[in-house]
Amino acid sequence: MEFDVQGQPADSYLLLSEIDFPGWRAEVDGAERPILRADYALRAIPLQPGDRLVRLTYEPTSLRLGALLTLLAGLAGALLLWRGDRLTSRLDVRRPAVG
């Protein structure tokens, strides 16, 4: 989410009427800023005087962890398939003659 905040006269806060939840990051004019809890449940970002571009991104740790586990599981599966294929190609499987 991006917000173009214009003309606040003194140090202030951008108050968002959304529940504070882990995983959000805030940047103000490209510099990372803390996200504070306001009114027990909402999010607030401290701002300095002047025009500001505020950018919020959602990057939860659980998403990165899930992506890493998925990658590792895929690599393990590929390795098992590769090893299984190599093993069966080395075996001389002979079927008894029917007759």
C-alpha cells in the first residue's frame, strides 16, 4: 500500500484503521520506519514535517519459511527420483522364462 501524505506541520503519525499484525514493514521516503501500535490494536507510522511517501509491505516470516520448506521438499523429491532411477538402471532384472 502507498500513501502520499502532504503538508503535516509538525511531527505526527499516520494512523491506519487496520489491526496491527506481525509481518508488516513501513518505509517513509525510502527509509524504513517502525510501525507502532496505536489505540491498543491499530497501526501508526511516525512522520516528520513535510510531504511524505509512505509505503507499507506485508512480508511475514511464515511466507519465507514456507517457501524455503517447499524448495527443500522439492529438492529432496527430485533427489529421490534421480537416485531411484540410477539404482534401477544398475540392477540386472531378469524375468524367468515362461514356458
